[in-house]
Amino acid sequence: MLEQLAGTSVDVLVVGGGITGAGVALDAASRGLSVALVEAEDLAFGTSRFSSKLVHGGLRYLATGDVATARESAQERHLLMTRIAPHLIRPMAQLLPFAPAVTAAQRITSTIGFAMGDLLRMHAGTPHAVLPAPRSIRAQTALAMVPTLDPTSLRGAALAADGQLVDDARLVIAVARTAAAYGARILTRVRALALGRRGAVVEDALTGERFELDARAVVNATGVWAGTLDDTIRMRPSRGTHIVLDAATLGDPTAALTVPHPGSISRFVFALPQQLGRVVVGLTDEDSPGPIPDVTAPTEPEIRFLLDTLNRVLRTPIRRDQVRGAYAGLRPLVGTDHASTADISRRHLVAVSEGGFVNVLGGKLTTYRRMAEDAVDRTIAFAGLSAGPTRTAALPLVGAIAAPTKPARALDWRYGAEAGRVLAQARCADPLQPIADGIDVTRAEIEFAVRAEGAMTVDDVLDRRTRIGLVDDDRRRAHDVVAALVAETLAEL
């Protein structure tokens, strides 16, 4: 495909295979433009797979007075949950305990924030059937939802609702596959070396062979790495760290425990129930200066901070040795002179570079579609392309169905309308067999990741198609079986 692409020209060349780049490719392709996307590693390799896996309405933005960002988040959440990807997102209860560690000011501002968030939900048109209204609950109800809360002096809780992704990387894959269905060519393991107004020089990361790709317009959607392709860009990456716990450690909670940072009314630590019997606790917001690593690492002080903040409201503190895994991602924030990255706006920026290509910077996962729309609008105007208006606000992603609040199988939540196809197309032996004891991922899903979702290696599957790799012990137990299935499937292609 790369050789074919080098011998022709496309309307739009997108560089970067995270959620922003995939979103740009889908928006452009669905308008009828010819599109190619190149990614140096794998889809969702960078920041996009290291989020809290929330499609949120912007509680934090409301707390800081950034109503415009909160409104945009609520609108995009509505589109994702009702039209674009209802199979990948479901409502998640969000519980703020009225515990001694939560001050009166934090209770009041958070409760007001929940109420304002509900007004934005109403403005966006999201029905209560999708996101229930916030309310106060008794201590007994709070303890039933999060059994490990400290009952001592617990005065009830505030309960709200937000959107939870089954997986952020799976959203990226779905967007990229939908773009491919509209004709976009998606190429992984192709590294952009230099960008220009009429194309790019790229390198096959597997062979080292170089190619010149011709395009009428180029979009730099490489996130925290944008400055490596445009030296006029000033990025200020912020590290967000999460830890992974067994859900049983928190009593198998049915709500996301929300704990304000000590002394703050706008920053929180969340303990978020996840698939595969896990709870993810996050997150931090720390400056991360210097060269951008391929994969950033969480620090022990950040892990300790998350545990200490969470433990303030628990009956029995969680120990460091109970942490099953940890991960960190870098937010692609546009550089400013703010003292803290927590004060930098999460709104995105689209601008034409001095080199004649379009940069799309900043933003966040929830608003990827709007970022992509703005980037393609700017690209069309700058390059004089002929295309219609965006269609993505009403465009379902591959697999989209109106999913039940609690899907009958994990397979249905991960694949939606394609769940049956995952099983029907499987050629491996024992397709419904879990790949390891206690890991709710079937052999058929590993094969589907290679056949339909662009996975090429065992790491692609463990780290970006199934998320088994977030827990090192699970990764070790699953590795050999997954590696054998990947090799078997690749041999048949």
C-alpha cells in the first residue's frame, strides 16, 4: 500500500494515528476527499491509550469557570453516547462521599458543579435515560456502591453520572476502521521525517526504505510529538499517571469514587471501575519537560500521591503492593507561561504552519470529533479543496448499536454489532476459550485483532487491542498464547 501511495497523490495526508489523526482521517474521507494516514508505530500508540477512559462533561472545567470547554465536552459526549459510539460507552455513576476528608467547600462546589453539568446535559439534549440526573444519597447507599468507604462520620454522598469508554484505544481503532470504510488508507509503521505544503518524506519503519508522498494538503496530528515535525511549535507536555487495582480490592465498586485533591475544588482523583475486573485510579497533572519518550513512565511519588488521596476516604488503606499496574500518558498541551500545567486550557488549536501544513494541537479525547472537524475545515480552506460540510456528528462508527446499559457479554460491549462477526469469522481452535484463566478475552478476539483491526505484533494485541498489558502479571500469563495466535493468523493472511 505504501508503494502504491508513493506513486499517486491524495487530497489529504494525515500524520499521526491517535484519536486526533484518526478523527481527521474520518472527517475528511466522509466528505469525499481522498485520504491517507501514516503512523510511526501502531494505532493508539501514544497519548490516546493512556487516558482515564472517560467521555466526560467537564466537571473540572466548570469548577475553574471554563464554561465554554465544559459545554463543548457535554455536546460531544452527547453525540458519542447517542449516535456515534453508543456501543463503546455507557453511563457510569460518579460518587463524591461526604466524608471528613472532603471539606464543606469541596462538597458545596462539587454539588454545584454536578448541577451545572446537568444543565449542560440538558442543553446538549442528552436524555436522563442515558445520563441520570445528579442527586444526594444516604451513607448506606454510598457504602453499597463503594463497600470499602470508611463509614465513620460518612454523611451520605453526591451522585452524578458521566460517560465511560470500554477502552480508549478501542475507540481509536473504531474511528480508524470507519475512516477506512470511507476509503481512507491507514498505514502503520510508517514514520514521517519531513512535512511540506505538498506532501511528506516518510520511512518504512520495518525496512528503512524512504518514500515521497504527494498530497494537496498535510495535517500534523502527532500530539506531543508535533514539535519534532515543526520546530516553531512550543509544546508543554503534562504527565497524567494512573494505577491499576483489582476491583475486589475496593469491594467490586459499582460507582466511580471521586475524591478531591487536598485543598483543591477543581482537581480530583477518580477510582474508575473497568473491564477485566479492574479499577483504574487517576490522575496526576505534572510537567514533563525534556525529550518526548516513546512511552512515558509513571513515577513513584505520583503513585504514592494517588494512593494517599484515595486512602483518605477508605476504611482500610490500600497498600503499595496491592497495585497491579501503573501507566502514564502525556497530554499534548500548547506551551504557555502558566506556573502549572493544570492551569493550561484544554481547548484545541488549529493553525497553518510556516511550512505550509496544518497543525492540530491540544484538546482531549472527548472532543476529538470537533477537533477533527475544525482541522479539516481549515485544511479545505487553506488548500482550496472541494468538499462538503462535515458529516461526523451523525455518523455511527463501525459496530455502533444502541447498547443496553449492561451488555450481556463483555464481547458485546467491546464490539457492539460486530460481536457476532468476531465469533463467526474465527478460524482458530476453541474460539470462545479465554486466553488465560481469569482474563475475559477470548481466542477469537485475538484473531479478529489481526484480521480486522490492523494488529501486527503481540504487543499490538496486548497493549492496544485488549489492554491485557496494563497488568504485568496478566501480560506474562497471556503472552505466549497471544503470540502463537498472532503468528498463526498472520500466516493465513
